[in-house]
Amino acid sequence: MKTSAERSRIARGAKKKGSRAERNIAKELSEHFKVELHRTPASGGLRWHQMQGLTRGDLVTDSPGFPFCIEVKNRESWDLRQLLEGNGSILDWWEQATDDATAVNKVPLLLFTKNYHPFYVLFNEMQMKPFKKELDQNGLINHLIIFHKGAKLIVMDLKSFKERY
């Protein structure tokens, strides 16, 4: 059994790992979307009122009209197979992202990774249609389609997402 000090050390390491992922994704998506994204204070745990409405998600911007509510996860507890089985951490995170996005009238984006894996993006296909780029005929993108609570959800790696949206 782990001591209190060991559990505390592990929790601090996990917090640092998540914060590092949020900073890296904030930088990468800031360049991609051409807005300045920042980590939400308290890593998404803070929900405060601004002139534009409530702030939700792990990454925020003061850019008016930015359409996304972004949730970032860097944990070892997931496997893509869970999506096919309809259970597990990823769908729990998606519910969180969807609830937060609905509260602020934005489109949810869930980005997730774990050690030695790329970042993946999970999104609702219908909500992302307005942002879709046209690709040439050779522009095939590998992705996974799942149906969850009546919605068609897409999972693809971040590199492919940035090419497509």
C-alpha cells in the first residue's frame, strides 16, 4: 500500500503531465486557429463569468467568436477499443466536453493522448461541418467513426485534424 507521501508525489506528477499537455496543445492550436489560446486557471476546474459568458474547458481565448470549447486529457487509462465497446474514459471525457460546450454555446473538441501516442481529436461530425476544408482526391484521412447517443463522432490524430479543419 502506498503511503500518503507517495500518493501525493504521484498526484503532483500527473498534474504536471496534464499541465504540460495543455500548454503544448494551446501553442499548437493557437498557431493552427490563429488565435491566442491559454490554459484555463485551475486546469479547467475554474468556471468564471466574463462578458462573453461562462468560461469552460481546458483552453480559453479572449478572441470573440472562437467557436470551440476544448478539453485536453493526457492519461494512461484509455484505449481506442473502449470507443468500439461503448465504455471507458474517452466517452466519459466526451460527456464532460459536451456538457461544458453546451453551457457556453460552443462546439466541443476533446484532445487526448498517453505516453508514446500521438494526440487524438474526438468531435461531433455535424457540429464540425462548417469548419471542414476541401481536400483533393488524394487527401484521404484515416479516422474512426462511432455512434454515441445518436451522434456521429469522429476520432482522428491531431495532424490529420489540422489538415482537415
